[in-house]
Amino acid sequence: METTLVLLKPDAVRRNLIGQIIARIEAKGYVIEAIDMRSAERLTLEAHYEEHLGKPFYEPLIEFMSSGPVVALQVSGHRVIEGFRTLAGQTDPTVAAPGTIRGDFGRDWGRAVVENLVHGSDSSLSAERELYIWFGESGEPREA
Ligand code: IDP
Ligand code: MG
């Protein structure tokens, strides 16, 4: 059994796509273990995206992720880390396959950062690290 971190980014919340995206996760058969809508603190986002520090889109990415509430989910199932990445589709929504979340709901808006609706952990190490950042060891939401 695996658990992954899924984030519904501020564009997904603004566009009222929370329900449609979660419906796809549930329809696939994965289990929502925890869910929490919150305004992410900058420190949380810096920890979450530390691998991208120094890249040209880093600051726009932090700003975008701070631009409105996000929904953090703990999702479980065998091979869910890989499986959710497949559901999400490629990073660039212009080339993400139709049938994926990013392919069906996303597009290029010509902004400094790619707005692509969802985040999913990319490995078991990332999942463990990110679940700790967003939910803490207990599995309880970390920020009130
Ligand atoms: P991922 O979300 O598919 O794992 P990452 O490479 O980890 O993609 O990048 C994190 C996020 O940063 C992306 O989801 C996207 O929002 C943004 N991003 C990634 N690459 C670029 C880029 O080349 N230009 C602008 N934004 C980018
Ligand atoms: Mg990534």
C-alpha cells in the first residue's frame, strides 16, 4: 500500500474544479485518507518546491501557489504515486493527453509559471517528504 500527496492548486479551486478532479481520483479506485483546504504558507511552499529553487519559474511558482487556497489530499492505493501522475498527465497542459486532468482542464495562459491544476508526488521518497510537510507525521493537517 502506498500513500501520495495530491494538491489541487489555486487555479483548480478558482475554476471550481475541486469536485471533478476528486471524482476522477475516486473513480479510479484510490482512497482519500485526508483532505484539507488551506492557504499555504510561504515556508510550506519553499519546503515543498525546494528542488526548483534557482529556476526561472521558482518565484512565479511560489506566488502562484500563494494566490489562493489549495486543497491538500492524502491519497492511498497500490501504486497510487505512479497512478496519480498518470491521471494528472504531463506537466505542460498543452501537450498533456486528453483524458488526463491537465489535458482535459488545463491550457497555456501565457504566464511565467505553468498553471496545471494539480500536484502529485513523483516517488515514494518525495511522497514521504511531502506528506510530512503538508500533514505532519500524525496524518493530521499541519496548519490550522
Ligand atoms: P510536475 O508538477 O509535473 O511534477 P515539476 O517539474 O515538478 O512538474 O514542476 C513543478 C511545477 O512548476 C509544475 O507543475 C508547473 O506548475 C511549474 N513548472 C514546471 N516547469 C516549468 C517551466 O518550464 N515553466 C514554467 N513553470 C514550470
Ligand atoms: Mg514535481
